[in-house]
Amino acid sequence: MIVSDFITHFIAADLRTATPILFAALGELYMERSGIINIGLEGFMLIGALTGSISSYFFNSALLGVIMAALVSGVLGLIYAFFVVTIKANQVATGIAINIFSLGLTTTIYRAFMGVNTSHPNIASFKNISIPLLSKIPIFGQSIFNQTALVYLALMLVPFTYYFLYKTSIGLKIRAAGEYPQATDTAGVNVFQIRYGAIIGGSMLVGVGGAYLSLGLLNMFTENMVAGRGFIALAAVIFGKWNPWGVLGAALFFGFGDALAIRLQVMGSSIPYQFLLMLPYIFTVAVLAGVVGKAFSPTALGIPYNKE
Amino acid sequence: MKRLMLITLIIVITIGVFSLYSWGADLKIAMLLPGPISDQGWNMMAHNALKAAEKEFSAEIAYTERTPVSDFEEIFRGYAQAGFNIIMGHGFQFGDVAKKVAQEFPKTIFIVSSSDISQAPNLASFRTMDAQAGFIQGVVAALLTETNKVAYIGGMEIPPTINQNRGFRAGVKYINPSIEVISTFTGSFYDVAKAKEMAKAMAQKGVDIIVPDADVANLGVVEAAEEEDIKIIGCSTDMAEVSPDITITSLLEDFSKAFTTVVDYVLEGKFESRAYEMGVQEGALDLAPFRKYEEKVSKEDMAKINQVLDDLKSGKIDIAKYLED
């Protein structure tokens, strides 16, 4: 095998693997910045994956599938927001409840819609789009600029998120709500409203991440198909130090680890693949412990806001 | 009110007990299943086997679904007291309790599936020979590969997948030791995306035949195979029903056959309290029809495949000799 081919395939695999994590992690970033820690990413992604798959099947359009996935995840986000913002339920417990609930719900709904048979139905999915000129660049052209539309969307969301959070007044309000909600409230900003908005918007992104799994990376829904990516996305937010660019780096790094683990196995390497699977988590712990520079989580993260 | 409830309870119990008893059938078989019979997998397989036994031996049958671990013992005992001759716990997790209850009812036969335990005189276990299954798949793959690179993708690294993989490697080497065999595990029976990435990476390395052994995640390998130039040899069920264009054949596991074979032993008085291993000889394992690939396989290769199956049946090939370490 030619080395440049190997690198091309490797980068392409890295991007494909990183995309669902990136979507979910960016969604989580909005929520965490507003002071909400949503452990239920895995569940939101499953709901997104199922909605995307079923909608695409019935409307025969992958684009509508993704839009529906975003909408349904947004509604779930609204319910979640009602619990953690209005009722002030424990955020971690509510998130775990959503994970468990979603696993059962998606399985049941999928069986009800598609029946329990061995063949998987033909569902409209995203095809690779080759960007003119850019895709001709050696090595990187075919790997980065020949992906599905959702991969480009995920990459474009990174600068957008950065701009939104750091350069707009809504972004400032979101960050303020996550740092000093009391002060924010005093300044005349409705913290409840901001948090509701961040949760609903963030949830929609997480749902799209799930839909990418069932419509971009694969072309089907299977039970529990998210397989832990929601939790990796949680780690990516921490590893990326609550910054969109950092989150991008973390998602790519985790995708890199996955792609490398797969290739090392295929090449018959003697390095145990479990060791490589473990690496992302070790780095996350290292970041939390302050080994790789200091990481500051939003001060009010996980604390429900009580209006005095 | 209390008395009414008591009377109702007595009636229900009486009906329950009497319905368990039957004066018609000589053979009464009961099963304890860990999950629902509608799961399209493990538990449905056992339910089908039970129905097959009902038909074949005109036996009376009963089963308990979703058996809670805490009730294993009482349900085993209940069936034994109700006069069932053969009681099976579906899965190795029933082993310890079966051992305990079996001592109390020496005339009842206790069976545990997917396990290797036994206890004289009345407790046996059975399982299919994963290594043999892999061996046959290895033989087919080695005969049909054009790139001389074949691969195995397992889900979690647990005894059934480890054994299947070892058998697969042995089967390939048995035909042609120069063929490169790549063995991998995704670490999950659910991660479809990862299985697909794994298969894609293999295609880039020049692998042309893959044996996917990762349960639901097999569908990921199927998708990769449809996109790249890969064929698959299925495990357990006929994968040609999922994707006929890329499925060469599948190695079918017939749980019903394995189970009725054990029941047969009991009826013929050949039953021994040991760990039965079922393979092609008992009909518990078999190759599915080649369907679309029927014509693409040369006569010599087909003859060789059938020869290997016959040799495995007659015991002429001892797989253990070919297994690595």
C-alpha cells in the first residue's frame, strides 16, 4: 500500500469518526457554558439517530431526516430544560434518566415502525460531496474535501460557535449565566430564558450528531448504535477546555485514536488495542488534574439557579 | 373481603398446579429463559427448540420467560415437583442453581445450554462448537479468496468469539498456510459504526473476504462490504437474507437440532452427565446454500468444501491439531 493513500484514508476515517463527537460536544458546550451539565448526550444522540433514520425513510430525504432529528431533539431538550431549570431537578440524575429512557424508547419505536426483521430497509442517506478544486489537493483533498455535507457542517460550526459565544451579546449572556447567574440576573438578563435557549439549541446539535451516525456514517438505525460516543463527547468538552477550538481538537484527537486503534489491529500490531482505546480517557483525566495547563469549568456548572 | 381473596387465591393455585400436571404425555420438557421469547435471538432460539421438541417427541412443554435470577431455584424446583422429566436452563448463568436442585431430584434430567458443566448422574450441558464453525468458514474463505488476504471481525473478546477466531485461522491454514489472516475485535456487539470502519480499513489493506462475528454490529460490516470490494461469510444466521449480493454463504447454527439431539439421548437411554459439544455431526452446525455464489465456486472447490464437512462429521479431521497455541 502506498503511504500517501494510507494517510488519505487515515485522515478521512479520523474525520468521519470525529464528526458525531464534534456535533455532540459543541451542543454540550452551549449547555455547559450556560451552567447546565447534560449527562444525557448518549440518549439525545440515540433519539436523533432514530428520528433521522425513520424520517428519512418516510420522507425519502436525508436532509429532512436531519431537520426532524434536530426538531425532535429540541423538544426533548425542552423537556429536559423544564426539569433542570424550572423544577431544578438534579442535572446528573436527569441526564442519566434520559440515557436509560432513550435506549428503551428508541428500541421500542424502531421495532414498532420497522418490525423485527433481518433485512434493513433502504433509507436515503448523505452521499460524499467532492468540493471542486480543493478536493484535488494531494493527500488532504480526498480526505478532507470529499466528505458528506454533515462533516462540513460540523467543521463550520466550530468558528460559528466561537464567534457566537465570544463576539455576540447573546453569547456573552450565555457565558455569564454559566459563571455568575446572580449577577447576570441583576443586570436584567433572564437566566431561565438563556438556559432554556442554550439547552434547546445545544440539544438540537446533539441530535444532529446522532443523525449523522444513522444517515452519514451508516445508513441504518440499530439498537444502542451510539455505543458510548455521547460520553466521549462529554470528555471532549472537558479535554477541549470549554472552548470551541479546543473541542474540535479533542474530537479530532479522539477520532485519531479510534482510527489508529483500528489500523493497528488490522496491521496485526502487537500493541493491545485496549491500550489505545484507553488513551483518550487518560488524557481527559490529565486535563482535569491540571497536568496539561489549567482548565476552568464554568463556575455555576451544574448548579440550578434560584431567583432570590 | 379477606376470605374472598383467600378463596380466589386457593382456586388460582389449584388450577395452576393441576395445569402443570398432565396425565397424557410421557415426556414433559420445561425451560427457564432469561429473556422474552420475542427477542429474535437467544431466547427465541430456545423457544423454537422447545416447540421443535414438542412436535418431534409429542412432548408436553412449559417455559418461564424473563426468569429473575432470584427465582431460578424455586422455578427449577417447581418444574421438577410438577413431574417434568427434562428441565433446561438457557444459559451458563443457570449452572450453579441447576447443580444444587439436580441433587434433590435425581430422576429428573437437568440441562444447561451454552455451558460446559456436568454433574452425575442427571446434569448435563451442551453448546455448539465455535471452533468448528470458524474452521469451516476458514476453509471456504481460503478456497475463494483472490487476494490471499482474509479477515475475522469479532465483537467483544469473549470465549465464543475467541474460539471462533481460532477455528477460522486454523481452517484457512488447513487449506493454504500462505494466506494472510487478519483477526480483529471491535470490543462491542453494538458499535455498528466501528465495525464498518474496521471493515473499510481491511478493504484498504486488500482483504476480500470477511467473517463478521459481532452480532448487531455485523450490519456495519455488511454496509462496508456493499461499498467496497468485499464478500462476507455469515455467522449463526443466513446473512444472504440481509444482503444477498455480498454473502458467499453463512455458517448456520441450529440450536433446535442441538437441543433435540440431547432429548434424543435421554429417550434412547444414552444420556450421560457430561458437557456435550455439538457440531456438523449432530447437524447443529451447517453451511447455508451458496445462492448467488453457487455458480462462482468451482467444482473442485465445492468438492473440497464438502470433503472437509464429511471429514469433520466422520472425525477424520481433528481441529484441535490445527489450532494455534
